[in-house]
Amino acid sequence: MVRCAWVRDPLEQDYHDQEWGVPVHDDQRLFEFLILEGMQAGLSWLTILRKRARFREVFAGFDPAAVAGYGPDRLEALAQDAGIVRNRLKLQAAVTNARAFLDIQAQWGGFDSFVWRYVEGIPIQNAWTAAGQVPAQTVVSAQLSKDLQAHGFRFVGPTICYAFMQAVGMVNDHTTGCFRHGELRAEGIGRRL
């Protein structure tokens, strides 16, 4: 079975086959991916996948209301937890982002409503034939980044935002030879970026 070239480990394979590029509309899952993509900055996605279960434990299943309430003592304890990324700036950003996430939910009736409007509610269907063609960021991810930062989010640069968009299915960036490309394309009409 042909998969995207970045898949090398069984954890990556499971993630690729079951999650990557599948449209997500559940706010808690969107929050999870936003936080995990920020945690990945400077690291491999495989590192994050290996730590994902522990992240779910320490971030209360990625409940933004719970994470928004984390104070200095909780952050200090997290900074000592070898099961997660212990970067203090990223950990503080997770709390800051949880608070901003709750604000957007209140303003827009849900984070899903806010974020999916960047693709007009329809996954962008790309047709890259090789991994080297897939961009690291786009005009859309740059605008999403700018708007999230205006709402107080941190660790949401254009590259992180594009990785988030790929993860939550706002864009289908499986290469055309990958079996998932056609499956995801068939699940809904989309448009090219």
C-alpha cells in the first residue's frame, strides 16, 4: 500500500491512515491539534505522537476550560514531566491559547465556526505528486496565523497553522500516489489551493 513519503514509523502510519487530513469539527479535537502542532515546533511529529497520550492526561483530555485554569504551580509541575515537551514557553502558550480559544468559542459559537471559514467550510483538495511540492505555509495559513495572534494566541505562526490545517482536514495534502488522497477526495468536493 502506497503512503505519503513522510510515513516511516508504525505510530506515523496509524496517524496517517486514520487521522491526517480527515476533517475535524469537534472543538476539543481542534484544540488538541492546535496545541500539539505548537508543541511540535522545532521537533519531529513522531516525537509528539510518542508523547500524545501523556499530553492528553496532563491537559485533561485537551479540555480548553481546564487548561485555561492552569496556574504557575501547575505549569511548574508540567515543566518537570518527562512524558511531555517541557519547554516552558510552549507550556505557557498552551494556557494562553486555551484562554484565547474560549474567547473565540464565545464570540463565534465555536472554534469550528471560526477556523473553517478560512476554507469556506470545504477542504482544499490539492494534487501534489511528490512530497517536495507540498508547501510549508500558504496565504491562507498566514492569514489564519495573523488572526489567531490578534486574538492572543502564541506558537501559531504560518507554518504551524498550515500543519494544523493539514492535520484537521482543512486541506488534503496527501500526495496523489497515496491511497488516502483519493479516499479523502471522494469524501467531499473540495477546491484546490
